[in-house]
Amino acid sequence: MVATAGSAERRVVLADLSATEALAARLAAVAQPGDVIALSGVLGAGKTAFARAFVAACAIARGLPADEVPSPTFTLVQSYAFDDLTVHHFDLYRLQCPDEAWELGIEDAFADGVCLIEWPDRLGALLPAERLDIELLPGAMENVRIVRLTPHGGWVARVAETLGDG
């Protein structure tokens, strides 16, 4: 994993799935209730793989087994309750308008848990300003990903600390 220096935005090159899982675990370790992580990228970019690794890392950190983490493509949201934290994994690809997110309980999820949101652009103005944007881009080789992390608010310091100051 290589991070670039500069502003709050970071570009990280991930060589393979295990590097994606390692990044997800590092960010899961600093996640707090009320956090929003917006995952964007084309179909197959690794958004769901990142979310699965994030949830698994939360479980393992609490001494729990890393159970299967299904994609919420059809249910639109899957929630994982741990003693001290709930992780909500949203897949908003099928939303037709931002207001449909209210029916998914997104307001409560924003308040009490960590929200991993695939296709965050579907939320429009409902997407909180305080968040970590993670864009996954294809790399030069099949399993390589380039990740652009853009932290907002409290995420700025946590990303700098987690990935180093450059």
C-alpha cells in the first residue's frame, strides 16, 4: 500500500484483495458511531469487497467470528450489531430518488452507527457533509486498485493518522 503526500486527499495503490482488506481493517479500527463512509466506483471496482472486509474487521476486533457478509444489492441495507457499534451497509444502486433512503431507516443509521454506503451519489443532498469518500478505480493490472480517499470533518485527522502524514 502506497499513500501520496499532499492535502487531506490520499491516493493509495492496492496490489490485490488482501491489500483492500488491510485498508478496510485499518479504517474500521478508527471508525466511530455516526461515521459515514461513501464508497464509489464502477461496477466491480471493489466497493462490496471493501465493505465485507470492514465488517469482518469489526467482528474480529471484538473477538467474534467473521461471518459471511452478504451484499445488500437486493435488500438495500444489511446491519451488523456488535456490543459497542452497529455497522449499516447500504447499496443504493437501485434507488430512483434520494427520498427513498428514508424508507431504509438511513436517518437512524446516520445517528447511531457506522454507515458504509455504496452508490452514495444516489443520496444527493442527503449525503452528510461529514464523511469519508472512498473512490475505487481500476489499476494497471486486473487485481490492482487505486483508491482515492477524501476525508471531510473529523475524518481528516483520522485518515492522516491511519495512513501517515505522507
